Amino acid sequence: MLIRHRLILWFVFFVTLVLLSFSLFIYFTYAKHRNTFFQQRLERRVLGTQQLFDPEGSLKGSINTVLNEQTDLVFSGTDSLYYSNIQVYDFYPAPSFLDSVRQEGKLFFSYPVKAHEREKNGVAMAYRVSFQPDSEKPYVAIITAYDSEGYQRQESLADLLILTNIICIALVAIFAHFFALRTLSPLNSLIDQIKGRFNNSLSFRLQNLTPGDEVGSLTTSFNELLDQHERLIANQRSFISQASHELRTPMATLKGLLETALYYDKDETSLRESQQKAIAELDRLISLSNGLLMLAGIENQEDYINTHKVDMMELLMDCMDQVQSKWPLQKIRLTFSDGVRLQDRPLVIPGEETLLKAAITNLIDNACKYSNDNEVSISLEMNTETSLRVRVRDRGIGIPQNEMLQILEPLQRGSNATSRQGFGIGLTLAQRIIRLHRGGITMSSEIGKGTEIVVDFPFPYA
């Protein structure tokens, strides 16, 4: 069902509910008022029965019949009918009813009659007369009548309320239709813009017609998503282009070396030298391919990894040993903060150990590569009670400030790093692995003074 139709239905439903509630309130309030007013009229009539008797107990008059189908009954203390204004009546009380009236003093009641759909009302009152002995029970006067005029007005009110509700609900449905169209017109305009896009241009953006409301915010968010999509496609194209170039270079070099060895190397020394160069290029090609495959694997995993308990202290020591074996002459120092040493629980985080080891190893390897043989320091700290921090710092060539964000992209390297071997994959890979583990990475650098990379992981293990 369309949102427009749901809005109309809900709007009509709630307004109808309010109208019906108000109408029922008016109807039942009037019904209660009619009943109370008619009971008061009956009560005034029943009080007049006390004037029927003279001091000797003889009837001195009769009650004027004013109400519709009025019946007047007076019962003596012995429960016998003492007075009646008509010969045939539709209500005759039982002795138990008379005793109840004498006990209550006054009693309002109603009872059904065959001649009418609605009930007939009555009032009974007990009182003592001057001529009866004290030992005798009080007299009981009963007057019943049918409130035809009141019931007719009540039915007219019900008909009027039903007609008014039907008209109001119809008007509400019409107004709700226009209200829904008016309210959803910005959203419909947005849909029309999307449907009207016949070209496949990445530069397509939605026109924000209502910047101050929720649809305007949706349009802005959608345009930001399109901007991000365009950037991702541009980065993907750039990555594919650069990866093709990076792969093509060692392959061409490897082919040239093999062709040279095949046609020109006649002695064993020259042949061995060509083979060593070919192996070096092949190792470079394998390293590049592995990096690209791992980077692609990280992208495909999106936000899902198989997490296990990873001990950060053991992980850092393994990473440092692995990098130290690659750079045997490089001085690497690993320290633990006081907050870490005072912990009485294992410093474990949820993650995939292989990926985390690849990320931290790449950060330490980069620090060694660009340290200019200066010491590389690694520290594990308690950033907060719920966060572990790994700090990797070198005192090498540094990174230009205007290239800090650029080098996080695949196959991008700093302009002052061309003298070192590398492909521009390690830092990108580390950043994406850390982000996949719900961690954060920040980087600060100064030309000629070195670079510091800070990684925060959520802790403790949950």
C-alpha cells in the first residue's frame, strides 16, 4: 500500500475515532440529562399525592394527568391499593417492592412495556399520613409515565449526529487526500527526478526543493551517497589502472630478464646473475599480488569477520619478531605502559588474529623502512578502561601534510618515499583491517622528524 493511502486511512481513522467519541459523549450526556429531568418531573408529581387525603383519610381530589401514559398508584400501610387514576395499568408492584420503597424512602425505576421499544420510567415514595396509626407501615405512592417527547428528541439527536458524522468523515477523507498529496509532493518530486534519469552519468544529483524538511535531508543524504559512490568508482578505476601498471612493470622486467638470459647469457655466471634478478622480480610480483589479493579480500568481507580472543601482548611480540627478522640491523623497542602492567586480566580483544597480525606488522615494517636507521618504538597502552592503544613511532623521513589522506588510498605513496621499495598497499591494508575490527587509527607526521601512528581497539573482550 502506498504511503499516501496509509496516511489517508490513518488520518480518517483517527478523526473518525474523535468524532465518534465526541458524538457518543453528547448522546449519552443528553440521555442522562433526559432521564434526570424526567425523574424530577415524576418526583414533583409523586409529592402531590400527599395532598389527596384529608385528616380523616378520605380522598379530597385527584392528580392531574399531564405526563404521557401517566399512572398514579397509592398503597396503604397494609399493601392494599388505596388509590388509582386508571382501571388498567401496566405496572403493579409486589409486596417486596413496596417494602424496598419504605426502606429506601424514594426509589426510581424503569420497566419494559410492549407498546414501546424503550422503557417506561417511574418513581415510588413512602410517607406517613396523619390519619394512620403509628403501628402501620407508611403509605407508598407510585407514579409511572412514558417520556415520549424526550425519547423523540433523543432519537432526533442520534439521527442528526449520524448524519453529521457521515458528512464530516467524507469531508475529512477529501481533506486527507489533499493533505497527503501536499505533504508527499516533495517526495513525489524526488521520485520523479530519480525515474527521469535516463543517462548513466555519475554526475547526476537530485535537486533539493525543500532543504528545510525531512525530504530535504533525505535528498542531501542521497546526494552525499552519490558523491561517495562516485568517489568509490573513481578510486576503483584508479586502483585498477595503477594495479595494472604495477603488475605489468615486474612482469615486463621478468620477461626481459628471461629473454636476455635465453639469448645472450652464455656462461654460468651471467646466467646465474640473470636468474637472481628474475627471482627478485618474481618475489616482488608475488608480494604485490598477495597484497592486492588480501586488500580485495578485506573489501569483500564488508563488516563480517570470524572473531576469536586475540592476546594483544603476544600479538605485538610476534609482529616485532617477524619485522626484526626482516630488518636485523634495525633497533626496535617494545614497551608496555603502567596501566597495562597493572592489569589483572588478559589483554584480549575480539578479532581475527591473522588479519590483525598483518595490519600491525605492516605498520611496524613501514616504520622500519622509513626510519633512516633510527630507533622504532612500539608501545601498548591503556587508553581508557574500555580501550587499548597501540602506538608505533619512527624518527624517519616523515610524510608531507598535504599527502596524509592520499597515502591511505591503495597504491599511493608519499612523494618523498620513492627511494624505498614498496607498492603503497601496507598502510591501506592496515587501515581497513583496523576499521573492520571496530578500531580507530590516527596518524601524525612531520617532515624530517618522523611519523607516529596510533591505533585504538575496544577492550575488554565482550
